[in-house]
Amino acid sequence: MLKGFKRKRVPIDALALKAQMDGLLNVVGELFDRADQQTGMKLSEVELSVEINAEGQVSLVGNGGKLGNTGGITLKFIRP
């Protein structure tokens, strides 16, 4: 942890977070579908690391981040 840096809990808008996650899930679904359509191969899993900022915005780690408090999670999607 960075010297002098303190983590704190930040409330976020649950509806905004849900909308952002719905968009992310749509993208993951498209990744599976496109792999089938374009290559004829089945994509078996996708693993993404995402950050959720204080405004409830979801972004892939390292892309589109804003300065401020963020929380990171790793999501692993496996096709049944």
C-alpha cells in the first residue's frame, strides 16, 4: 500500500452499477458468440479484471479509469 494512502468505503449507486455490469455481460456474451461465428471454434472461458469507481462505472483494468477511489474484481466466465 502506498505511504499515506488510506482506503475508505464509498457508497455507489446500485442501479448505475447494475447497468454497467449488464453492459459488460452483453460484451462477454458477444465474445462467445463471435468466436463461434468467425472461427467455428468454441471459446470456453473469458477472464476479465475490472475496476469499479466511486460513481459505479465499470472499466477494464487500465482502460478508461478516472482518478479517485476504485475497487477491483476479477470475473471469470465459463461456458457450460
